[in-house]
Amino acid sequence: MVNNLEKQRLDKWLWAARFYKTRALASEAVTGGKVHLNGERCKAGRSIKVGDCLTVTRGYQEMEVIIQGLNKQRRPASEAVLLYLETEQSIKQREAKTELMKQNMSMDKLNKRPNKKDRRQIVRFRRKSAAE
């Protein structure tokens, strides 16, 4: 359930919206520059309101979300999703980056020397091809 709060601390909202597991991790991410409010760096205690735009970076993923609601308690994930709306541009960029990472991972695998399992598969393939 989304409460009718007017303002809330940024770190508390990130925790309630389930971007981070604890408030300490949320405030550490904010002070570390992983979270930007309306395109600017901010502090963990900064007050946010409905309609603000957040850019959250976790690992190699970057999400741009618009705050839809405030909640002073951490609720189930099904309710936490209602607190924000990810922009379509952000979704497209995230999916493209994920696809690129998958391609890079497969290319890395191709460039490595085959391990014991790979060598066995190569031998089986060659025997099968020679028999035909």
C-alpha cells in the first residue's frame, strides 16, 4: 500500500522500494555516487517527493526511474514495484547492455583454450563426422 507522505529520505525510499537490502547499503550507494536525483549527486538524507527522477546504478546496470509513491515501511516486492516506474528508454538501454554482455561472454568463451570437457566433445564430433 502506498502511503500519502509528502516527503521522504532518499536512503529510506531506496530501502523501501527494494533497490538495496539495508538502509546502510542504500546510504553507502548514495554517498558513493551510484544514485542521482534529477541528474545531480545528492546526500542520503535528501528529501524526495513523488515525480522526482532517480538514476540508480547497480553493477553494470543503470536504471532511470520516476518516483510514483512513498512508503515509510518496507513492504513485499509486489507492493514495492508500485513505488516507481522505470522509463522506456532505461528499459531499452538495460536490455541492450545485457545482450551485449551475453555476446561478450560467449566471445570470451570462444577465445579460450578448450578444457577437458570441450576436447572430449571435439573428439566425439570428429569421430561422428569421419564415420559419415
